Amino acid sequence: MVYDLIIIGAGPAGYVAAIRAGQAGLKTAVIEKKHVGGMCLNWGCIPSKAMLESAKYFSRLGMAGDFGVDGLDPKNLTFNWEKGVKRSERIVRRLTKGVEYLLKKNNVETIAGTASVEAADTVVVDRRKLTTKNIIIATGSYPRPLPFKVKEENKILNLESFFSMKEIPDRLLVVGEGPVSAEVSQMLALIGKDVTLLKTAEKVFPALDDYLNAYISRRLDSLKIKTLEGTGGYDSINLDDYEGIVNCMPRKGIKPTGALKAEESESFYVTDENFMTSVSGVYAVGDVNGKSIYAHAASAQALAAVNHILGITETMNTERVPLTLYTDPEMAQIGKTEQQLAAGGVEYKVNEFPLSANGKALTEGQPEGVLRIISEPKYGEVLGVQIIAHNATDLISEAAAYMAVESTVWDVAHTMHAHPTISEVFLEAGADAVGKPVHKG
């Protein structure tokens, strides 16, 4: 049997590629050695966000009295980690069954096993040889090892098992950088754990604008999360002070074994604008190519790769991938940062509107945050958007739509928004950019 396409890995890159290929009539197989849905669905994005929501819900219960709810004593509230995990597992089961159904519906053959790529047209799965016209490698990534040795290895908590543990220690050291380190640190603090964050980079999330990084640092401080600087070395850290060490290190690509060797750089496959590797007909999408750590980027890359196989060429703008943090409040960013524009000598201006002046945010008891629009001063083109709000990860999609069609601040200012909604901050910030703010003093 000859396949049109074999996909290795069934995460948000792999299963999306498989469904798209099946819809297009390609004879498709997807190979997965563990669980359909991959890291994101089974032990990453979904479980972590489910537990984050449980932690946020627990934290907000202390405000119940302000909302008119009597009879709830915050002092008597406790967080049951095991029950939170069970809720998370129910959500995961529902979503994985949905993915399995869609693969079957679109005539995608799902093969359980470990794949070995022997040539551009040959994949071996547990001694079974498969022949194919194209290959998409979507094997994902895994956190790098901790940057120091830990004598008691049972203290190391890797995220693959972290969100399925029945209980977790009280004093925890979170090690790493980027969104996962910030989210995990805050989640643990919200449920009452003693948390220390050991940063492996100067900034908590290096890719974010300095404005957002400064906010993250202040927010961590407000939750009494201690921050240690690891960039200068780790010798002074006393690991005996902690009952558990959570590995949130930057990731490295997971590559299949086999004789086929495509060009690599720092553990990731090197790909062109169509996500093809140095081997013709072999593509690498998602975390394994190192272009983005986000599932939504992985899915978009997967669609672009399948389209290229189908003869549809489209270029994905990697600068327009939304960066998201599911902290409390959430944060999101798209486009250029102030630092990138300044370094490139590009003129820009920044206009803001605070959530504290937004009616919906006040009614929801979530007035903390701001919308920032960075624009080009001559024509007003939107160059970047940054959001701090409890639903920032949803709001950023509106910014993505503006930037996809190269909208100006005039377009933003003249887009009608329902009232009262949080999204009105776009209207207000746009109006501020064109010099006609209505609700800003």
C-alpha cells in the first residue's frame, strides 16, 4: 500500500494535518506512539489550563461577598488538587474522543507505534514498512533537562506527569522561562503553595515586550512568588529548601529515528517558508521546527504544509502568531514590540486604554489590565497589540484580524463594538490613536 501522506505525531500539528489531508482526499496515515492529541491535549495545554481555571476560581471565591453571596467563609475554603485533576481528565477524555472521531470520519488511518523514517518515501513502524509520497514530521518537543544536578531525583516534577499527580508538595521551585514558567508559578501560588521561580533568562518571557515583562514581575511579587536570577549561575541555590522542583525549561525538538537525515539547528529541523525540510517531500511542523512554542502556530503550519502538498502555496507570517499567557489576569501580544521597532529605527506611537474605565470589566470584578496599540504614525497602520485582561487570550484574535488585513488605527476606531463588552477597549484605544477619545480624560 502506498500512502499519499504519512504524518508522524498526532498532536495539534499532526492531527490537524491529517484531518485536512483526509478532507482533501489524500490517502493518509498518522502514527502516534502514545496518545492521540499529543502533549498539548494530554499533559500540556488543556490539562494546564483546566488546572489554572480551577486555581483562578478558588482565588476568586474570596470575592464572593462583594458580589452579594452570603454564607461563604473564605477562611474555610481549601483546594482539592485531586478533584481538580479529575475534572481536567474528564475534559481531556472528551476532547481526545472528538479528535479520534474526526480522524476516522475523514478516513485517516491511525497507527499506534514508534515511527522510524528511513527515506523520503519510507517509514517503518514496529518492523512494518510503509511507503509514501510525502511525510510530515510533527513529533513535538520536550523540556530540556534542568541546568543543575539534583541528588534526590524524585524531587523533579516533569510536566508530563505533573497535572495527573494526586497531590503536590507545599514548597516548590519552578525552573525555566517563558509562558509555562509564569503560568505554573502563579497557579501554584493561587492555591496557597510556597513558590519560588528560578529564571533561566533575564526576562520571565523573553519574547514579550518589556512593558508586559515588567507587569509579570510585579504580579508575581504581589502573589509573594519569590524570584531568583539563574543567569549568573546556580551554585548558590539550596535545593534542600524545596520539596519539589518543577521543570519548565525551554524545549528541544523530538525527532524520529531512522536513516533519513534532514538539516538541523539546535535540536530543531530547519525548514523553508512552506515548512519543508532540506529533504524534498519531507515536512516538519509544530514544535519540532523551533519556530513557535504554541499549538495554534503548529496547527497553522500543518495546514500550510498540507496545502503545499496539494499545490496550494501560501506564506504564513510568523510575526503574526499571537503570544499568550493564561495567567491571572491573562496577557497576550501580537506583532512588533517597542524594543524591536526601536532597534530597527522605526517610528511608532503607543496608545492605551485601561480596563478600569471599561463598564463590563467593572461589572465582572476584573478591572485590572490595559490594551496597548502600537502604530505607525504617518499612515496609522497597526504594528502591534498588547493586552492585559482576564480574557486577553480571546481578545487578541481581534487584533490578529486587524493585522491580517493591514488595518489602521482609523479602522479600529470606526469598528462598532457591542456595549457593554471588554472588547470596547479596542474602540477606545483606536479613538485615542486618532485623537478623538470619548471615554478617556
